[in-house]
Amino acid sequence: MRLEPYCFDDYISEPRDDCKCAYHPIEEYDSVRRLSQVSRQITAEFGQCLWKNSFVNFPEPELFLVFFRDRPQVWSNVQGISLTISYQQECWGATTTSLLLKILEFVAQNLNLRFFTIYLRTNWSAFVYMPSTLHEFEKMHEWVVIFRSFKVKEAFCMKMIHYGLG
């Protein structure tokens, strides 16, 4: 199974209808999961096969380091990452930037990615109150320096997703 990043552009958990990937629901993998637990050899072979050219979606940035630190055997196989950062005024700023810096440093040292996408989720009211929000978004200027030194093989993308319209 090979999933390409463009199949998930709309921030959904399943590929779009026009996706040409060989996608199957998680329920169809239960027998493979049970079979993979027969021996360490089979587990290693399945793991290598399943993770080859994988694209991993992280709905929260805090999950990234937890996931990868415990799974060094998949580092060389992951080809793409999608990371969602939610804008919330009460916890925005230095903490988010610090975490993003740690993630990008980890990627630069341990992964060789083809694709890296960041989804910045904001609610629509953030733009209604521009005077305070504009200052908050100016904090993202630090990200420019971080992103300029970040390298991927094919595509680095940052997209804004607005929710709560109406």
C-alpha cells in the first residue's frame, strides 16, 4: 500500500474519493496484525514491508516525538509526515515554537523525508479579533528561520485550515 500526501490534502482521516491509492479500512488489517505476532522474524519482515514508503499523519504535534523515539526501526522507511498544529491563543507561542523546533531537529537528524506538511488549524473567530491575533501570528516569524534550514527531498508545505465558520 502506498499513500501519497496529496490524498490527504483536505485534512481528513481517510483518502479522498479520487485517491488512486490502495487504501483499506483498519478492520481489514486485523488478521495481518495477529499473524505478525507469530514470531520476531515475521514481525520484523512485516514491519519492514508495511512501513516502506509510509506517510504518517500526526493530529497533535505532541504525539510525534513519542511515536518516533520508541520506533527507531521505522525511521529509514518513513517518506512523509503530516503534522497538525492547532492555534489556541491561551497556549500559543514559545511552547509551540519550541516543540516544532524539536520535531524538525529530530527529522533532520534521523529521517530522510520526501514530504513534510504542516496544517495550522485556526478557528474563524481568530481573524475577527485581528488586533490581538495579529500579534500572536507575528510570533510565527521565528518559524521562517527554522523552515529555511529544513530540507526534504520533494515538498515542504504549510496549509491553514479554518474551522468554526458561521
